[in-house]
Amino acid sequence: MKNFEKTNRNFFNLIAGYYDLIIFKHFLFKPIEKTIKFINIKNNSIILDIGCGTGNLVVAASERCRK
């Protein structure tokens, strides 16, 4: 069982760097933009990230906040 866990961990560590580039950029960009528009973030808003997920939404939201 430990070998399986190690193999699994190694696999996900290997693909982690590509996850955002491939999955986020091509498949999740539009839903994130729609979410940001829906929640209507204003300039100087305070955004709290509670640590769930990849953090892509909070990064996009914080960029919107600075505009």
C-alpha cells in the first residue's frame, strides 16, 4: 500500500505544475469570470480565501479588486 501512495503522490506532484496552465486556463476561465461578475467585486474590496481549492478564483478576484 505504501508503494501505491508514493506512486500516487509522485504522479500528482508531477502534473501539479501543469494543472493551472491546462485545466484552469482552457476550461475554467469563463466560469471564474462569470463568478467574479456575479459577486460584483468593488475596488478596495477585502477578499478572504479560506484555503479551499487551487486559489485561482481568489487570484482573479484580487486582480479585479485592484482595477
